[in-house]
Amino acid sequence: MDYKIISLIQKYRPKTLLDYGAGKFKIINSVSPYIKCAVFDINQEILKQSHNSSIKMIENIDDLINSKEKFEMIICCLVLCNTNEELNNKILFNISKLLIKKCHLIISICNPFFDDIQNTELRIKRYEGDYSNISLYKKNIIYGNNIKEKEDYHRPFLYYENLLQRNGFKIINIYDTDGVNIDNLNYISEHFIFDVEKNNYNDMYDCSLLIKTCPKDHLIVDTCIRHIVNRLEYGQKFNERLVIVDEENPDINIGYSKNDYVSLKNKLDELKKENIIDKIIYCNNEEGFELYEKYFGQKSKKANAKNGQQLFTILKSFESIKTKYVYQTDIDNFFRTRFGDFYKRFIKYKESKAITGFLSNLKEISEEL
């Protein structure tokens, strides 16, 4: 893995390089003779033990950001699979502030597709959970003749893809590192190496994403929400991503599945844990009908409009929106977007000063606003 990362550094030939999570300087020592290097690690004691006087040691990452110093390349090796979701968001946010636009970030993680292999050349003990879950698990790492137990996070690939995209990074290439399943000598990949480029970071601070679903969607909810968030945050970032659940959905609306509230809730909880969505709103349609008077000046105890649409659910969800704008979509819509497409159309919509809008180019993106 180190050899591949060094080869990418040599390929792009940066004049300045930051190792975010440098550990024992294994990579940085190899390139410091011909690149101006800096290192940061949350474990300052390891940095001090491995410190090379020719390499700048960063003690406080916030001070570095405030100094406005930027780098032509940043590497972050085997960090994101060892830290929790909140810290991962902070790390990518920091890196986006420190990396020059159109320059490259190189990230390595343990390959989640092979976490379930029991014995490899580098580890003993496997991840035994479901691939789509996020779980902290223990494994034994082989260091020469020694074995050391450590904890790692298993996360599905789409988690990392979405994390990068939300923070303005475009994936240029992904590389596998070679490995072997010791039990049957089959080929495996031990690590993924992401080569990503910093693009325009479009922070849609004044717009929320609202996805509407119901218990009958339990078979598709995971796949569909991942798709929607992945495509609509390709080059931009919503202030908040919410899912509204209409618990009372009559048969006249959809009939392709039976209600399964427990299954739906479990899958939504996992999506929230993975940081794919930020908030789940459950609408039981039993109270709060005074909203009709607020919005329409009329009284009613019915949750659905005459055509079956979940009007009350939508009004309740609007009450939970903190931003000036909200982009609403049903769960079963399909999107095809290019990097930053949604942000460009959102800006045009804001400039029109319209109350509601519609993004009409179906080749790029289509949905009611």
C-alpha cells in the first residue's frame, strides 16, 4: 500500500504535502527529501518519537487552518476506518480547508468488501456482521512475529463515497492493494486507495433535502435513499437531510408491498447511523391538525387530500425544516446528475424569486422543488 501511495505522490509531484494522521512517518520519510512536508496526528507522542527535524510538525490543526496555509497534496492513510462518523466529518472538513482547489487527496482504508475474511497476511479475526451495517469490531494485526489486537470500523463503500462527495471531493480513481486469503490462497484486496480531487465546495446552507416515505417502502428504502443522497449531493451539500415517514398510508396510494413499520425503522436508523441522513420524522396523523388553519385557514381531521396525497404529512415535515428552502422528493425517484448540477439549478431558482419551482431537464436532474 505504501508503495502505491508514494507512486501517486511522485505522479502528481506536489511542492507541499501534508500527512493527516502520519503515525510513524513511514510514507512521509520517503518523500521528504524532495517535497516540503508537514505532519499531523491526534497522537502527538507518536509524532514526537518519530519526528524528523526537516518535517514540520503540526500540533493544532485548527491553528493551521486559521493560518490560511494550504497544501498541493494531502494524504490520509488508514485513518477514516479507525475513527467514528462525527470525527470523520470533521477530518474531511479540515482537509477541504487545507487542500488547494484541483489538487489531490489520497486516502486509504481497509477494503470493506473483504472484512469478512478470517485470515490474511496482515490480520487474524474477521468482521462477522452484515456488509451494509456500520460496526466497530476487533481484529488481530500481524506485525512481524507479533500480534496486536485493535479496533476498526466496518463501513460499506457508499459511506465513504458519500462522505467524500459531501465535502467537495471528486473521485478520480480507486486502487486495490493485493492480499491473500490464507485459508484457501484465493486473491483478496486488503485496502482501498482513493485518489480524489478537490472541486468547488457548494455548501447549500439555506436548503434542506426532504425525502418522503412510508412503511410500505421498507423493501426499497435503503437502496433508494442511498441513491438520492448520493446523486443530489454530488458536488453540493445540503444543510440537513431529513426523511418524513407517513405511518398511516392507505392502500389506494401504493400496493406493491405490505406495511412493515419495524423493518422500515431499522433501516432508517442504520442510514442515520451511517450519516447518510440527519433526521427522521415520524408522522402518526393523530394530532396537530391545527396546521390546516395555519396554512389554509380551514379546519379538517383528515390526513390525506381527496386524491390520496399525504397532505398532513407534508405540512408536518415543513414544520421541522430549519432552512429557508427545502427540496422535496418521493423515495422512488431516480436521478442522474453531473458534478455540481443541482447547485447550479438551485441558484437559478433562488434568483427567480419563485415560491415553488421545478427542475425540468430530465437528462441531468428532475424533481419538484
